[in-house]
Amino acid sequence: MNAFVLKLIALIFMVADNLFLAIPDLLPWWTHAATRWVAPLFAFFVVEGFQKTSNRRAYFTRLAGMAALMSAVNLMLNRYLFLIRPLHDNIFLTLALGFLLLICVEQVSVRRAWLQKLGFALAAMGLLVLGFFIAEGGTVVLPFMLITWLLRGRRAWRNLAYLALAGLLFLMNYQPYGNFNDTIRMLAYNSDFLLITVLPFIYLYNGQRGPSNWFTKYFFYAFYPLSLWITYAFANGLLN
């Protein structure tokens, strides 16, 4: 499948996850776990774009601009409309930080002066730590992007690194409850370790972008925030 088709499939699962988180008991308890591959897939395609785009500045400007716009609109909606169930999601911010992270890591490898290498290395570590605290899914998406970039062309090692990250996230999230069913439900909600389920979708990718026009270029930038705002507007009205 080309990137456009895979992204469309991901959007369906993304909407399901948004509905699950915004409206209690609307969808089955395992819904959130079944969607943990969506953000990593979009992150994978940002790494692809980082590698293939002819204008990284324009690419980053789009991500950063949408991150700023969504933050501003979220703030306004939470203050005046989304009073019961506020919205804080902003994957654009995470992807923009990840894009900057890749720039810093690349500069470490191409710079000759050790002082410059050190500066970019420190900047990369700073972005990584910052993303862990302020970015949606930062503890998953940023390491995933870093692995995808550093191990590009070495699929076996990349997959092993994905698996190691998934194992670390599992250990960080696992907490036994009184019985098996409650433990499984807890893991289904705290299920970042299921990022590993992105691998089948990565292998379905044929390396092609798909249709290339204005609509396909900006559709996903528009659909993500609009779908979230509509979902949370409905949830707040329903809960009110």
C-alpha cells in the first residue's frame, strides 16, 4: 500500500480512539490498545519525509505551524467550551519536536568540530527530555523516530530496537492487579508498549507516496484537529 492509503486506514483507528477516550463506555475496553500503532505510523512517515523531502524547512514549518495553531485553539476551546472534558492532544507538536531531534542527530554525524558535535548532541538530548514532559506520546513517538532514522536500511536491527522499546514501555506500565481481567484491562489502557503492532503496517508500505496534489498534501493536517474538536465538542455536550 502507498502512504496515502495507509494514512487513511490509520485515521479510521484514530477516530475510534478519540471516541473511546472522549466518551466513556461508547466503545469496547480494548479499543485503545488496538490503536497504539497509529501515532508510530505517522511518525514513521515523518521520518520518511525528513529523508526524502526537498525542502525540510517548509516541512518543519507546516508541522510547527499546525502545532501552534492547534495549541491556541485547544486553549480557547478548553476555556470557553470544553469545560467538562478538556482536550490536550497535539501530535503535531510531538512530530515537530521529533523533526528537530532528527536534524540535531544528523548534524552530530556531519559536523567535524567536536564542539559543534557536542552542542548538537546536547540539543538532541534536551529535545528528547522536553518531549517526554510536554508532548503527546513523547515517550513513545520520539524514541521511535530516533530508532527509525538511526537504523534506516537495517530492518532487522531496527525491529529489534522497536521490540526493546516496547519491552521497556511494558515494564514501565505493568502493574499487577487483584485478578487477571483487571490486569489485562489496565494494560489495554496503559498500552504504549503495543507500538510494536506498527510493524505489519510498515511492511505493507510499498515506498510510494500515492496521489500527490494539494488535497492529499493538506488533508491530514486538517482532518486530525477537526476530528478531535468535533469529537470533544460532542462529548462535552453529551456529558453536559
